[in-house]
Amino acid sequence: MSKKRVYASVEIADQEVRLVVLEIFESRYNVLRVERVHCDGVKNQTIVNEANVVTAIRTAVASAQAALGYRIERVLLAIPSVNVQRNNQKIHVQIEDGTKSIRLFHIQQGYAKAIEKKLSEDVEFVNVNKIVYTVNSQETMKLPLSEECTDFYMDIDLLYADKSTIYSYARCIEQANLEILDLCLDSYAIAQESAILVQSNDRPMIQLDLEQDHCTLSLFTQGKLMSCANLEKGYYWFIEPLATKHHLDSEVAYRLLQNLFQNKIEENDDVIIYIEQKEDARVEISSKELLDVCLPRIRQWIAEINEACAPIVKQAKARYVITGQGTSIPVLALMENAFNAEMSVYHSQTTGARDGAYVCGLGMAYAWNEVNRIHRNEKISVNNNELEESIDSIENRSTKDEGGFTKKLKNVILMENE
């Protein structure tokens, strides 16, 4: 197997399918390709048109394959945080083979025992939330391999999600002729990429995943996802009356929101900021009209969040973090004083995926890499033979006299020295 591990993650989001392909090489994460394909097959985080979703997945995968030069055969799949439930188990693992040393097999044994538990008929296991090992009365989150003992404990926190939702999303992947490498809750994946999980060890963190048609509120404390709730008001709701009045499509509405209050709210003048000539009418929208429609709705959205999270904020010094595609709307960063606790907007700095829409896809790779320390699954998302051929081809071109940037730069330097 190549030393480079390539993973592809799929998120079936509001109105679009997102694909992120990245490689992990010597602990470095490099984005190779991102794709976004419009899709009308999802409503309220439920698949309403499977055929449309499957077509969008195939289109995204085909485009990525054409650019990369190798096939994508299996993917990491994001599952919406619907009906999320937790279960904590303390597993006692005995080392009965006489070695008195912890091996990976023993950890895998404890893990398998924990996920056997059936929580209810409505949910299925999705993610390991957190694992704490107790060896010789000492707690650790690191794999205690080679530690000497006769037994140890695994405190395993598990996450479950809505069964019908999982099956409907998984069926779309299978209909697109892809395998599922692993599942991951979208809220958990986002928290991995944004480091919200780590920050929650010091204080409660409330993640606001703002998408077009919904916003998922997720509470993290002590390095764990504790609960999720969905608010059926996404960023499109901010501008919906104006979009309905002028018959604007969702892309135009999103661009208008991106240009709302670029600096300070009070500095916005009443100027025309959008013009469109339709067959039967001419559409003109001023900054004042946009402000008058959106600002009250944004404040109402924040007020609903404040009310829902008030008990958490009262108990501890919590912090809000806005994630998702809505982070590209600048006005949100200017509304921090409207929240009942400290608030920030997360912006990904990953080269090649600096857009809030890709945060979930990036986080799925982190989550998989974490749990794969136990699984030790050697499968990757792409065809391994084709990947190795691609790498060999690149290496051959770089060693031949065909040129390339490095060779050209070297020639320029030598010519200047002459």
C-alpha cells in the first residue's frame, strides 16, 4: 500500500452534495479536490428525492475522478444530527493469555463489546464520542499499548443517530455504486475540524452549524458531544420575504446575504445593490430594503438561540461558535453583542477548502483517523493501484528532462549567474 492515504468524504447538505478528497501523508492533511453539486433532493434533513441525490453524488465523484486520475470507490459519509443519543459504558478487559501486557487485540475486544449494545429500535450506533482507559488506577486517553497489567477498564462514550435517516442516506451512497468506509455525525465531524471538542475541556461550547434550511445546535463539554437540537431556520430564512417578493433563487439570495453589512451596520447607505431584468419586470433591491428585511429576522434567530441555551449559559461560562456555510455571511461576526454569551465565527484555514461548507468533510477525515487507531483498517477511499500509478507517473516526470517548475527555476538562476 502507498504511504499516502487518500480519503473522500460526502456530505448530503441542504440543496447540495459536497465532496472533499484529501490525503494524509506523514500526519499532514492536504486537500486534493473539492466538489459541490446542486441538489433538490433534501428537505428538513430528510431525503425526499433519492434519484436527485444519487445523480448529484455521481456527478461530484465523476468530476473529482476526472481531475485526480483515479477512481473513488468508498467514502466517509456524514449523517445529520437527528435524534442523537448518548450511551456510556465501562468495559472490563482481562488479559487472560498470560502476557500481562496490553495489545491492540485487547483494546479491539473491549471496543467490540461496547458497540454490541442496542440502545433502542429508533437509533443506530454511529460514533465513538470519547474513550478513557484506566490502567493500574491511572487514567489516559492514549492507547495504553504494551502497558503491563492483568486487566484494565475502558470508559467508552458512544453516539447514536436516527435509524431511518442513516439508512436513507446510506442507500443513496450505495445507489451511486460506492462503498461506505465509515459513518460520522456531521456535528461531531465539524467539532473535530474546528477544535471545539478540545476547547470544551475547559468550558461548555455551543456549536451553531448554520446551513441554508436549518441550524443544528450542539453542546460539547469535557471533550464530548452531549446533545443536539435542530432549529428549522437556516440563513435563507433571514432573506426569505425578499426572495419570495422578487422571485430570487437561492444562490442570488445567498450572495445578497454575503454582501449585507460589510463593515458597520450604521454605515450602510440606501443605494441600489442588485439589479435583474426579468421578462415581466425589473428587479431593483437597495441596501436599506435588504437591511429592513434581514436584520429583524437575524435578531429573532439569535433570540431563539439565546432562549434555548439560557440554562447552559447560566450554569457556566459557555461560548458559541458558528460553523457551516453560513459563516460566509459577514454580518454574523458583527452581531456578537446580541448573544447572551461570548460568540465567534469559525473560518477554516485549510488550503483548498477555505469555505464553511467544507468543514464537515474535513472533520470526517480527522474523526476516522482517530478511531482507526483501534480499527487499523488499511482501506482507503480510492483505487490503490491507480493511486500508486499516479504517484509513480508524477515521480517519473519530475526526474526526467521534461521540465517542471523546479527545473525551470533552476535554469533561470543559472542563466542569471552566467
